[in-house]
Amino acid sequence: MHYPHARELFYKALRILVGPGTVQERLCGACVHELEVLMLEELPEELRGDFSDLRSQVRANPSPDYDGTIQGTIMNMTDDEAAECAHKVLALYGRIMRYEHPLPKT
């Protein structure tokens, strides 16, 4: 089965994550501009829980100093916390790609 919209959004999110800025700024851009529009139903069932966890993590503790729950949460993360979320985005993209290009069975 293929998940083209999810694949495209995660790919765009990764392009933002490897761009300029702090890890918090890049993660915020990836989540707000790309991943926020992704519906759970557009993901393989096996990935929905992990994606929901990521979404919860980037909305957990919003700061009133920033507009929006996601930005307010991410901009207050430590570098390690933001990097952990960025790694989750990469891992989810890799798992989506396995649906597009499954490994040969041995």
C-alpha cells in the first residue's frame, strides 16, 4: 500500500529539518508548515500511535511568549528534546518509505 501524501509531507519536513536555524526553529517549521496538516488516516495504521505521540510531544507545554501551541512548546524545548523529536520525524519517514519500497523477503 502507498501513502503519497504522508511521504510528501515527511519529505518536506525533513528538508526543513536539515536547513538553517536552531533545532527548535527547524522542528517548529517542519511541524507547523508540513506535519500539522497530515491526518492520521493518511498514515499506515502501525505508525499512527507514534505520530500521535510526536504530535502530543510538540504540543505539551506551550509558552504564552509565542503564538500557537506548537511553536510555544517547541521553542521552549532543550536542544536534546528538540533533537529527539527531529529524530522521530526521520524514523517515521523511514518507516513510511518501507511501505513504498519494501525490503525483499529472504
